[in-house]
Amino acid sequence: MQEWLESGLLIAVAVLAAILQFIGARPAAGMTRKQKVMLWRIFAAAVLLLTLQMIGTAAFDRLGSAGRWARLAAFLVDYLVIGYDILRKAFKGIRNGQVFDENFLMAVATLGALALAVYENGDYLEAIAVMLFYQVGEWFQSYAVGKSRRNISDLMDIRPDYANVERGGVLEQVDPDEVEVGTVIVVQPGEKVPIDGTVVEGTSTLNTAALTGESLPREVQTGDEIISGCINMTGVLHIRTTREFGESTVSKILDLVENASSRKSRSEDFISRFAKIYTPAVCCAALALAVLPPLVRVFGLGLDAGWETWIYRALTFLVASCPCALVISIPLSFFAGIGGASKAGILVKGSNYLETLSQTRIVVFDKTGTLTQGVFEVNGIHHSRMENEKLVEYAALAESASSHPISKSLQRAYGKEIDRSRVSEIREISGNGVTAVVDGRAVAAGNDKLMDHLGIPYISCHSVGTIIHMAIDGEYAGHIVISDVVKPCAKEAVQALKAAGVHKTVMLTGDSGKVADQVASALGIDQVYSQLLPAGKVEKVEELIRQKPEKARLAFVGDGINDAPVLRRADIGIAMGAMGSDAAIEAADVVLMDDDPMKISKAIKISRKCLRIVYQNIVVAIGVKLICLALVALGFANMWLAVFADVGVMILAVLNAIRALFVQKL
């Protein structure tokens, strides 16, 4: 029965090796040269082992005493074909003082099994088949890891190969690193935008899926800012670069993704510490299993098994103890989680931040640019003594020399080219507003303090927003209400966070209390603090951190330069990547590429899915390993079962880890 079982297993390995070899021969297999060489070795070793088993021991016995050594030599050749790299790695580990790893365990176990077979003139099949199965498992692991890396590379395949620069009426392809700021580059349909800039000519639609995870095209035209990494879909665009390639969005994204794996999580550190203790411990346990029971038998305490039996069990114990599933699957789970988040337009700078994100229970928001669009608009004109359009025209012309967002909003509402020749004697009164002469008429535009300063009676406004009081020739002419616009999905984002298990939402802003309270009430924010300077925001976050439960984590979401200190102080900092400042993106641990607050809850769900997969792999790998070690020590499992348990758990753990890549439905 044992012979039939062993023959069946060998045939199965040979068939599997043939299938793998067929897969590796396909052009679309996407394997590395090393993986293809490994397939050839598995296939050759399986066929040679099956051939030697079919020849049988009797054929070698006919050669007399030389037949025994010829048979050993033939099996040793097969062993070296499939296992020479394991022996080499084990030797290097011993030479470098890093003895206890899976290569050492496998080398000692299989060489020991071969030595026992030579001593007993027994069968070499088990030792070689164990190495063969182990290498099949290693190949599956290598292929799975490589596939996940290729998936992430494909998702983040936004690095441009060239930039088109027009010289003498001819387009030349140059290295993006060589393009200076202010150069006009040409992006044709189907090409990637290589460098951040402003469109100076042309209209088109952009595919931003690689950056934001969203498939909806974005329309651009002359004057629009454009970031690198997008794919131009329709028209030809002429873009004046505003950054060097090394400082552009695409370079920063790639740098974040490439460096993410260098920041290890506590789970990964645990596995590293566990492996350093676990491997020497199981080696000592195997040595004790080989030596102590036979010594007990010598003293006549009733154990019948001899030295050979206990040494075999010890070798099997070493095979079963390999911690491959843990060592490989945990980092792979985090790597896949970071890749899946990147696919959704969420850049996580390291697996330690992914782990912290999963424990987030308090989310603190900046207001402007985070929950609101950061674009001020004219939302009302009250008590005007002239046509509304005329009042806005006077205000826009009076504010034409200012770069303040309020001035920009007035100019947008005016909607025409500003004729500066109509304006003179512009005088800005800090913190109050401006006065100017427009078309020969004295115009004052500002807050209530300006009206008090000029001694002009005004009508208070009860609307929420920035109020621009207007006076023409010393008489009150009405007021204009300007307010920021709440992002369409902001309320839904707050609700999604609470559904994801966030216990408390807080908003910090430098805006007035009236504006802050209205926004917080409209969005369902639990707590709001207004009229805060940057230092005040840091103090509030520190206060919230002191008050929170011990295991809860606090996340801060912001986009401005003034948010950078708070982003660093929070347990986890989340920055808006599209419109956010460089300082905020640099200080943050997580970057949302499309400024969508809905992505915050998605990031938390991705992190929790990743951590669930990590814990599943830890529990299954350690649980199965301990059961298998106990069965081996008690004599209920042989080396076949040990290697199947080790390789099988490793493959299952790797496949489970790859699930972290798929996050679209979260």
C-alpha cells in the first residue's frame, strides 16, 4: 500500500511539474528567468525520480556491491538538481552567522534522511521527494509574490518615458528630467502627462484612473492646471511646466510607493522577533527528540523505539517546523494592502501606517479645502441700491490689485476682463478692506470695521459667510455675501466614517464661529473648534489625544501648509493630494490623490481588511504548525505529511494575502 501511495504521489508531482512547465512556456505567463529555470529543475527532478523508482532497487542489486553506490549516486544527482540552491543558502547562512532559517532546517532534515537511508540501505525516495515538494511550494510562493508586485506595478504604471518638446517645428522626445520649469511640452492623445503644468493651448479629456482610482474622464482646457501621471485621451495639449520632473506629482507618488515597504508594522516586527526565537527553539527541540528518548530507553523506562526511529522523527520535526508561511505571507499581506489602496487612489507611506489606520476611532478635519472646496463664491447680494451686476463690478474693480481668495471670487463673479485703467488710488486697509476710485467714483469694499472706520452706517447681515459691505461716494450701497462651498460628498463621508466604526468626528478651523457651526451642523460633525491659529490646532489635537481611549488612534485630515504641524502630531496624518500643499503631503502618512473625503472611510476599511488577513494567516500558520509538530513528535505523522502541511499552509497563506489587493467593493 505504501509503495502504491508513493508511486501515486510521484506521478502527481511529475504531472504537476509538466503542467507548470507548460504554463512557464507560454509567452503571457509573465515569469522571470529565475522562475522558469526553477520550473525546468522541478520537471527534470520529478521525471528522474519517477524513472529511478520505476527501475527499482532490484536492477541495481544485480550489479553487486557497486550497484548500491551507483543507486546512491543516481539519487544524489537528483537531490542536487532539485536542492543545490537550498544547500548553498544554508551554507552561506552558517558562514555569515545566520544559521537558523528555513534553508538550514530543510538541508539538515533532507541530508539526515539521506544519511539514514544509506545507513539502513533503505529508500532515498522520501528525502528527495520532500525537497521536491518544498521547491514546488517555493515556486508557487515566488510566482504569487511576483504576480502581486506586477499587479501593483501595473496599477502604478504612471512613470513617463519621455516628454515632447517642440523645436523648430519638430517634436523631439527628451528625458523628463531634462525639461526645465517654464518649458512648453506637447502631449498627444494616448500619451501620459509627464510633468505638472498649466494648459496654454488645447482642450482634451484625461484618464486619471492611475492616480485617483476613478474611471470618469476629466475635462481640461486652456488655463487649467494639470498634474503628471494622467493619460491624455482626445485632443493635443500644450502644457507649460510649473515643476521639475523630480518634484512633480508622478515622481512623488512613485517615491511613496517604492519606499512604503521600508516602514514595517508591529505585526511584521513581531514575526521577525518570533522567527529569531522560534527557529533555534525548534532546532533544540528536534535535538532533544533525537537524543533523549533513546537515552531513556537505555535506562529501561519502557520506550521500545530505537535511535533510528527517534532520529527520523527529529528530522521530520525539522521539516514540519519551517516558518515559511509566516515569514512570507505577513509582509506580502501588507504589500498587497498598500497596492490595493494605491489602486483606489490612496497612497499609504508604510505598513506601520496601514496598521495604525485600522485602529482609528477619532477623525479630526480641517475645514477649508478638506470638507469644503476651498473655492469662495458669491452666494448673495442684499440691500443693493443699484443692479446687482453693477455692484459686483464695482467690488471686483476695487479689489483688482489683491490676490486674496475673496478678491478672486469677486473677479470670477464679475466674469469679464479687468480693465485696470478704470481704477486708481487703490488703498488697502489691513484687516478691513480696500478703498479705490472706479470710473471717478469713490468705492469702499470691506467688512463692518471698514464701514465704522469710514463712518458710514451699514446694514448687518445674518447670512453665514464673508460679508463685503459696499459704499459708493460715501453712501452705503448694500453688501455681498461670499462663502466657501461644501464638497458634495462631505456629509456622506462623515456618515461613512461613523458606519466604519469611527466614534467621534471633530472639525478645527480658523474661520468664524458662525461659519464653522453652520458647516459642522450641515455635515453632522460631533464637535467643532473655530478661530484657531495653526498652533491652536496643534494644542486641540494634543488635548484630544490625551482624552482618547488608550488603544484608539486619532487621524487628522488637512491640506494646507498650516496643517503640516498637526498632520505630524496626530497618530495618523491624512493629506489631500490633488490640491493640498507640498508641506502637507510631505508631513502626512496617507495621501488621498483626488481630495475626496469619502476615501478616508475606504482607507480605514482597506487597512482593517489587510489586518484581518494578517491575523488569519498568523493564527492558521501557527495553529497548523503546532498540531503538525505534536503529531510528528508522537509518531503519528511522517515526513510526507510534514512537508505537505508546511507547503500547503504556505500556499494558502500567500493566496489569502493576495486578497488584500482587491479593494474596489469596500
